[in-house]
Amino acid sequence: MDAAAERAVTDLIQWFGTAGEDLPWRRTRDRYAVLVAETQLQATPVRRVVPYYVSWMERWPTAAALARASVGDVLAAWHGLGYPLRARRLHEASRVVAERGWPADDRMTDLPGVGAYTAAALRCFADEADVLPVDTNVRRVMARRFPGGWPGTPPGRAWAAGQALMDLGRLWCTNRAPRCDGGCPVRAGCPAADAGNVADVTPPLRRQGRYEGSMRQRRGTLMGALARGERVRLDDDPDASASLVHDGLAARDGRWLVRAGHA
Ligand code: SF4
């Protein structure tokens, strides 16, 4: 066992105990709430997610409540977070949970939209199980700060360790501007910072294509109009309309594109 790495984990958890951000999804251990937060946080920054998460949970506080909602209302409430297929999958997952309950602990990925990361997040952030969710930020922290592998979590501290890694990767050990000598809470003994090879060991990010003029933007424009209750002609953007219909995010009604579930 790497005693220095274990000490870094202890330091990280201690730091999180005093400096960790108070985010609304950190005040719950409810699986549905964690699923909502984790789904919204995929590809959307924390600050942007907070108001959406709060109003979502007020409106649909349980999987059963979300399961009863119409898909059109769900997509309209999601508008602004981007990647609306996430909302569609979350809605489907809520219906499965409302009907059959949660899958077994090792079958979370059976739920629509739940991949390996979200399954691990449910286990760690809702169940406080000793399972480490590894997203892009955490993968980067691991490569830089724990190149010999994660040394394990002290008993009963899995939730805090997972959340602390999230904050470390998001706020300190960032991709482009890591704040190694600007107060990083685990700077002491950091292998990458000591070796001066932080950039070299950083895993490459998946490149996002340009948003301006992209199909994603065109789909977003149509989804925004539907969310505002405006009428949208299929002819306005036939390709983007067809792609939304194909993904179940909108429907056709004669010459019109309408909210999914409203045709
Ligand atoms: S010292 Fe630098 S590279 Fe190491 S964990 Fe902190 S921010 Fe990341």
C-alpha cells in the first residue's frame, strides 16, 4: 500500500469536510434525487444545473411523480440544459422504477440512460457504498495525483471521498489551469506537480464540434420553440425536425412539429 497516497485521501476528505461546496444534491441520499442530479450534471456545468435541479425536485419529487408527467412537459422543463435525450431517458427510468422498483445493486445499468458512471454514482452518492464514480474530472485527478491507482477509501467515507474528488477535479485540478501552487488541498507530494509533468499525464479530452451552425444548435432552436409553446413548421428545418422525431423528442402532426406525446 502506498502510505503517501493514503494520506492524500485522508487530507482530501478532511479538506472536503471544511471546504466542500454545499450543493442541493449533497443534502440527500435519495436515489431518485441523485439520479436526477447526475443526469443533469452530465455535460452541463454545476452552476447551471443548480436552479434546474431545485425546480425539478419541487415539481417532481419522486420517481412516481416524474413517471406520471407527460414527456412533453418533461422535455420543456429540461430545455436550457442541453442534450434533451437525457431527459427522455430519465423519464423512462422513472417509469421503470415507479413500476418495478430499483434494480439490484449490480444491475443499475439496466435502467434507461444509466451507464457505468451513473450506476457507480447512485451506489456511492445515494447508498454510500464503497464504489468510486469516475467521470472525466476524476479520471484526470487519478492520472495526476494517484498515478499508482486509487489507494482505497477509509471505512464509511466513500461518499465524502467521491464528492471531494468531484470538487478537486472541477475547481482545483482543472484540465487547462490546475491550481497546483494556488492552494490545491492535496499539493503536498503530488507526483505530477512534483515532476512538473502535469500536462503530459493529463488524459486527452474528447473534442466537441463547433456548436454554432451545428445540428445540435438547430435541434436546440426547435426544442426551445416547442418548450415555449410556439408552433413550428416541419419545413422550417426538415432535417432537424426529422432527427428530433427519430429520437422521440418531438412528434409530427400534419405539417407541424409538436411536443412529444402531443400529436
Ligand atoms: S497539485 Fe496540481 S496536479 Fe496535483 S492534484 Fe493538485 S492541482 Fe492536480
